Amino acid sequence: MRWIAHIEGCPKRVNHAAVAVNHKIYSFGGYSTGEDCRGYTSMDVHVLNTHTNRWVKHPVSDLPYFENDDILPYRRYGHTAVVYKDNIYVWGGRNDRSSCSVLFKFDTFWHCWMAPPTTGSVPLARDGHTACVWKNYMFIIGGYEEETDLFAKQVFYLDLDSLHWSYIVCGGYEPTLRDFHTTVCIDDKIYLFGGRGAMLTTNFQGIQAPLETYCNNVWYLDMKTLNWHCCKATGDIPVGRRSNSAFVHNNKMYIFGGFNSVKAKHYNDLYMFDPETCVWTRLSPKGKSPCERRRQACAKVGDKIFIFGGTSPHISRGDGEDLGEAGLDGLVDHSDMFILDLNPSLKTLCMMAVREHNLDDSQLPQSLRLELMNMHLPNKITMSRPSNSAG
């Protein structure tokens, strides 16, 4: 396991949603400090070719929203995206005015948006929820509902074949309500970690006010019984956090980064949770890792994990690298991407050695030199229609 690449010039997005389809990663929406998050403009779509590590901005990003608002999602943050049969389903999220409960589908073959009609019990609009696919169902868990001004309680699912919404009456010992958590599906269980909850406290004047809470338990929803369970985890248990990333590899759950406002701390740690043993392990991959951050996006292609964007407190790293100019909230938004190779090949390790020791690569084949360059060359985002081919 090794961090093999750090590339600048990628989409500067925070609280975006991203998924992988074959060898391409699609990133939807999000925001960047200073942008207008109140206006209704069409959602931006960026596409990464993981063979070349080059990003392009998709042409649908610039379609006029009000002329196509029956099929186009407006730009938002705190939404989710999942993949089913090479189509991407985007749901929820909000801009600075309102949240959304309309389902949108992005066709990765024709590269176009649709808003297919749905039936059933549509969830209330929310952001900060999670979406997880099990078989042909998309499960929506948690988040914050605008209409009720509360954390969402019910678990909803969408049959992605019939596009019919339903909700579940779950049993068992349920997790506390929260937003900005993560969920992953392993076998027939959906595992939940992290997120921001709230509890009422009373101050010295007798006034009740909500206090943020951060749970570091692992919960799972058994899809066969629809009961919640809390894992009795041991090992290097991570601190509770929100806005972290999660992914699955070899039937184990990994989490990266996040933020805990009670401790006023961002994280860039990497942990692995084994559902079979309920043991946490803290990992320390070699190579240059991302700085502490939250609200980044994460997608897995093969044995590689692509982490990009997010926001961090303004600091200067010990190696002299300045993370950029902070906004009014003291945070810096990122336009970088890191690649974590979970099983680096001998070829990859040799390429890393060439880079680390500044070796002469002039005698290498042109294709290998280009591959080596694309692991480090800053990206310059262009507007281009992605190809349907596998190249």
C-alpha cells in the first residue's frame, strides 16, 4: 500500500459527489469558496480518465439550467451519487436557498441528463445523507431534512429497476440520528460510521441548545432481517468524525480524513475495519499523503483509490508547502488529487523510484515516460466530450 501520485490542477470542489464507471471517475457538483451558491445554474460534471490521470469538464456543465430544468439538476452540495448498470443516479443535496428531492440519472453512454419519474413514498429533501446500493436498490440513510429542520429518521430505498420509492421500518438497536456520515455495503450488510449528531444541553440560564456529538461506533443494517446492530469493535478505534471518506476493498471498510468540531480537528488518517473480526487497524502507507481535510471525494478503480478536493484549515506544512489563501472561514479549498495504490506492482514501484531519486528516464520507452509524467504533471482542465471507448 502506497501513495503513488499527487497531482495539482484538478477540479476545486468541496462537498461534491463522485463515482467510478469502468476506468472513468465522474464528479458532480460541490462548491468552491467565493462561488455563487444561491443561484440556479446547471450542475457541473468533471470526468477523470484514470489511465492518463487527466480531468475534463463535461459539456453538460454549461447547459442553461432554466431552459432544461425539467431534466437538469441545479448545482448543489451535500448530494449523493451511485452507479447501477452504468447509469449514475444523483439524489438530494442543496444550494444556499433550498434542498432537492428529485431523482436525476446521468447516462454514461450518451453523456446526458434525465429526470426519470418515480413513484411511491419519496423521501423529504435533504443533504448530508448517504446513498448505498444493495442488489437493485439504492438506500438513503440519514441526512438533514429542510422541511422538518431535523435529522432524518426513516431509511428509504429506491428500486432502481421500477423507480419506486419505499421506506423501511427498521428493528434492532438503531444508531443515533446524524448527517455527513459514511455507509458502505459489504455482502448483505450496510455499514455506517461517523457523522454529526446532536443532543440537547441546558446552560446556566436554563436555556436548552443543541450540542454536536460524534459517535465512533460502527453500525450495520442487516438486509436480510432489516435490523440494526452495533459492532463491538476493538483495535485502533478512530475518533468520531464527519465528512470523511469511506471505501471497500477485499470486504473490508476503509475510512480516510474528516473533521470533529468538538475537538476542532481535521484528520488525514487512514483506518481499516474488518467486519469478520470487528477489529480496527490504523494504516500508514508510504509516500506523500494528503493533508488533513474534510468533504473530499473518494472513488475506487481497481486497486487504486482516488481522493480529490475537500477543504482544510490554513496551515503551512512542515515541508514548507503552503496550502493556499484561506477564505473568510479560515479554510482552504483544494484542487489536488492523491492516488493510493493498495497493491502496487513492481512496475509502479520502479516508476516511483525513478521519480524519487530523479533518475534519467530518457532511455525509457515513450509510452512509459508519458505514464510517468502523468503521475505528477499538473492537470489543465479542458472542455471535452469523453469518449465511449475504453481507451
